[in-house]
Amino acid sequence: SFLSFDTRAHPDGDYQFRVIATDRPSNPPDRSLVDRNTSEPFTIDNTPPVIRKVEVVRSDRGFRVVALAEDATSNLGDARFSVDGGPWLMLPAKDGLIDSGKETLEVDVAEGTELGAAAPKKGARTILVRIEDEADNSATASATFVGR
């Protein structure tokens, strides 16, 4: 009732299993039985999403993080960003919902509010973006910008 196998040997895509069972080796041909069953479709997805762009745009109150990501096999699932190695924060889809294989993600960040007291306010800053797809494959990318 349960089968486990290493999916890394198979290309990403949709699959079905067909199982054929017979007792012919143990019975004469006129008394042998055969049964067949086909599984529900399932998807193999071992490839991480691709982050096409990570960009930081300065604004009067802080900065905007913009990322473009896509996945060829499954929908994107979770998007996060971190500033200067700080905590991971939600990076929402521009349209409000991460629900497809290709998304524009963006968030406005007020300078200093996301960073905590120990974060530098001037000099080079690093934004790290992490995107996961629905199969839990993840990718990261970064961008740097100059703080105030």
C-alpha cells in the first residue's frame, strides 16, 4: 500500500504508476489471474525556483525590495527576505497572493524598522531573498545597496 523511491533519477513532470499483478507463474494459463491498477497523477519536482531579479529601490522613507521569481513545474509557495543577516520577513506578491509559477514580489520597508538596534544605518546593506516552491525546493539571491 506504500511505495517510496528516489525521484532524483526522473525529470520533473507529471507521472502515474501502473501496477500489474499476476499469479501466472504459479498456475496453469486457464486459471491464472491478472489485475491492473493505475495511480492518481502525481508531480515530481526537484528543481528549485529561479530568481530572475532582486532589486532595491530607495524611497523617501526607506526602500522597496522587488524580486521576480518563477518555477517551471509547480507554483511558488513562500517568499522571504532578510536585511543584513537579520530575521527572515515575509516578501509578499505584488498582486497580494503567491499562487502561480511566476510572481513579482515586493515590499516597502521603512529605514530602521525591520532591522533591530544592532543593524547599521549607513554604508553597504545586503538584501537576501529566499523563494520556495510548493515542493519545498528553495533558491536564494541577494542585492546590495548603500544605506543612508
